[in-house]
Amino acid sequence: MRMKQRKLFEQFPPVTTKEWMDRITSDLKGADFNRKLVWKTNEGFDVLPFYRKENMQQIKHTGYVSELRNFRRKADNAGELAEPGNEWLIRQDIHVTDYEKANIKALSVLEKGVDSLGFLIDDPTSDSGKNFELLLKNLLDEKHEINFFLNGKAQEILHFIKENCENQGTDLSEVRGCIETDPLGRLMMNGTLCMPVEDGLNYLVALAQESLTLPRYRILQVNGTNYCNSGADAVSELAFSISMGVEYLDQLTARGLRAGQAASRMRFSFGTGSGYFMEIAKLRAARILWALIRDAYDPGEKESFRMEIHCSTSRWNATAYDPYVNMLRTQTEAMSAILGGTDSLTVNNYDAAFSGPEEFSERIARNQQLILREEAYFDKVADPAAGSYYIENLTALVADHAWKLFLETEERGGFLEALKQGFIQDKIREKANKRIRDVSMRREVLLGTNLYPADDDEIRNDKGISIKFSAPVEDKNLTVTPLRPVRASEEFEKLRLAVSRSGKKPKVFLLPVGDKAMRKARAQFSAGFFASGGYEVVDNDGFDSVSEGIGSAIDSEAEIVVVCSSDEDYMKYGPEIHRALNGRAMTVIAGNPPGSDALKECGIENFISIRSDVVETLRYYNSVLGIS
């Protein structure tokens, strides 16, 4: 007898939103719901702690994202089309200096699971028919895509691709990839172009027209990644990327291309940060907004306006110290990009902040995606985020706020005019400065850098490794103020590097005394505080008497002694410890006790707490200790 099918939750009575809120209010015991449970995002909107079916009633995009993504369909063994999946291309970039060696490496990584190649050509003067024949040997087919990023000569590369297709007998309609030209992005990042902007756009339209014979090749990449790596949040990255895309549409259609032709030549590139659900929502929102743009230009060009997306894991949160944590960051970022529906993905090497491409780190980066595809089956389910009350609402919030910022940019005359006015740069700089300060205040966490750092970690300069810091552009003959890529951990790394190069690593002695719970908590806080600057921290379980702690502190010959106790005990222990040290070490109080003024009258001037700016505080201690 067949068992009767039963619904999973039919034994449980339905619970209304009011009942949930009443229970939450009771559990909060008078605490403010908004302050305790509502997430205040960097993007400027609030996210509720839970969403229900009724929250979906005002969302218009439900079920729409899957259509926009146009998920590829796999063929089964019989050649029949199977159910739609979530396929994406695993990309690895190769720096090209020797064209023959680059070809050998490309063929090698294709055998290791990569199906998208990115050739980064720093010296365009090296481009020649002979070199490209070496580079593209045995690479031109429909199995994988080939992308080029270079500082010029895009038209020549297009010719070389066609020429090599003819020589290798490859159908032009089969090859796919992108020549990643982006004159507006180059203007934004460098502050100037090698030619007038109008000439650059004229060159671009000629390139687009010529590329139409390669239907699966795109010749224009809107580099939203630049915003992400300069500290932008999800909303501003999306808004300005859409604005740049519209600027290209306007400029190309004004020069004779149809809107659908222009859109079909375009690819969007986004950075993927550490906000797991936010990044999923950002990519889903991107397709919604681009569909609105399509409807404004030519609603009938659905296929031509399909948004092709490439994602790269963020460089903003990559760290030089404790670099293996970067693997954890890039893994969650890769998951966000894939679940959000990216078409291709680059996972940056975990050592990208301080090293060039290394075989080991490249292999790890490849395998991170292969695990998600071959072991976690991320390619099996189309739009897996669809229907999640939380993600659907988050998608709507991102799309709504990004659209408002996009319209604000359009009101200033569009992307190019807003760039010349400095509006875009100011918006990104404002976001970046706030986030950098949040990192410095430890409101935004960088594991291994401002939280749980390893104080004995060193960058091994004997191997030719150096930290890559951002640098302002010094050329004064600029058309616009350039955008400045930066990593969130840079100020902490400069502090640690200064300590490392000084040859005298400061020693910090923790003196926990008094209330056992408070002294332990504050000792843990203090250890992380000073370790994040590269100081040597001498931790202790606690002392039963002040005299015992003072004796151990003096014997340690530490330059800094941190008293860790409760607010009530500081007036009892602090002055005694300070007098006993007698200038042999700085006395620091862990916390911001109500009696701090009385402690200052006793000569104690240094306090650290959760309100402290860690970077500024450590800069001060460095200066006192003679470390510049």
C-alpha cells in the first residue's frame, strides 16, 4: 500500500508576522528592534532580520531574472537538451611577455579545467602577426573563449584573430571571447587618454562595426571591477557601470550603429566583494536594470541586449599578511558570483597583494572553481537564488537604489559629463574613505589583519616579494581626476612593514588582574589590537595579585604594559601599576572607564577601547617608540 503523501509542515499551525514580531519584542526585553536586529548596510538601506511571503507582493522582478540570464542548456548523452543549468566559464589570466611560452601555458591550463583564457598584453608594440600566430596556435575553437586585455592596438588584434581563424580553418561564428577595450574606463583610471576622447570613441565604433563578422566576440568591456577595487559598494558599482554602458550606447548609436548592435558588442565586468548575499543580489539586479535600458532603446532586441557578465574576485579586501585567509575570501566571493549568475569568473590568486603569478597560487585559484563545479554541483541548478524571500527583497533594494543613483548621474549629463565634473570619483572616494575608516575602527572586519592577526607573520622580502600599495597619479596634465584602486588593509600593512623594517619589534605585556571575566575579555581585545600592528604580545592567564603582575611585567622588559580589568577595578589597580613601572614602560588601560579623568590625574594617559581608531593609535605608539 502506498503511503499517503503528506506536506512537510502540515502538523504545524501557521504563524503570522504579528506573532513573530510579538515574540521578538518579548525576547528583546525592551531593546530597540531597529538598533538590535535591522542591518544598516554600506549601501545606505536597511535590511530586515527576516522576510515572509507577504514581503514578495511589492516585488515585480520575481521570475524575471532567469529569463534575463538565458541559462545555457546542456545536451545529454543522446544529444537531447537537458534541463537548464547554471554553467559558467572558469577563466585564468596569463601575462604575455613571450608569446610562445604564453601559448604553451594556455594549452596546459586548458587541460586542467580552464575554459576561458585571458591574455594580458602590457606592451602593445610587441603585437605582430608572427607573435599572434605563436600565441593562438591550436587555441581557436568553440570549446573555450579567448579574451585580450591590452593598452592599444585592438583593431590589429581583431585582424589577427580573423587571420588565424582562416589559417586554422576555424569558422568565425564559432570563436568567442572579448577584446576588452574600455576607453572611458581607461580615462577614469588614468585621468587621461593617449588620444582625444572623441577620437577614442570614433575608433571604438569602427572596431565594433568590423567585429560584427565575429558574432560571438565582444570588443567592449564595461569595467565595473574598477569601482569595486576602489572601495565602492554594490549600489554605486552597479549604478555607475550601467551609466557607463548607457554612455557607450549613446556614443555608438550616435555614430551609426543600431542599439542592438552596440549592446551585442558589450560585456560587463563586476568585482565580487565579501558581502555574500549582497553580491548575489547585485548581479541579479544588474540584469533587471539592463533590461530597463533595453526597453528604452529597442524592446525587440532581447537577444542582442542579453547582459554578458564576467566577474573577478575583489582586490579591495585582499591582504598581504596572513595571505591564506584570502583563499576563504575568494571562495565565498566565487560562490556569490556563480549563484548570482555570472557567465565567466576569475578567482584572483591568494598572494596577489604581494606577489606575481606563481604556479601554486594559480593552481589553487583554478581548483577553487573546479570544486564548486565538479564537487558542489553549482552548475546544476538555474538561478538557485530565485524564490528566496530574503534574496528577492535584497535584489529589489539594490536595483532600486542603484537606479536612483543612475538617474542622478544622468541628470548631470550622463557618465562622461559626471566623470568630468568629478561626481563619480567623489561618490566612490566617499564610500572608500568611510570603509577604510570602518576597517581602522574594526567595524568592518578583515580577518587576520584587524581581527585575530598573527603577530609573528612576516612578508618574506628575501624572495623578491613586496607589498603592492596604491599610489596616487602625479601627472598634472589630466583630463579628469583619476579613480584610485586601494586595498582596505593597506594602512595596517604599512604599520607592520614599518615595525618589521625598524629592526626593533615592540613588546606589549598584558597584565590581567581583578574581575576574571572582564580581564579575560579585555586581554583578548588588547592582544588583537597590538598584534594588528606587528607588535609582540606577551599574553597571560591573569594574576592573583598586582605585585605579581608588576614583577612579571618588569621582567619582560616590555615597552608597553596593558592593564586589563573591570571599570570598577581600574582606580584600584591602575595608579599602583603606573607608579611601580616608573617610566620603564607605557601604562595603557584597556577600556574607557568612567573614572578615566581621575586616572589621567595619576599620570595614565593611554587608553584603548572599541571606540579607538586602531591605525591612528598604533601610529602614535610607533612614533613614541621611534618607529617611522
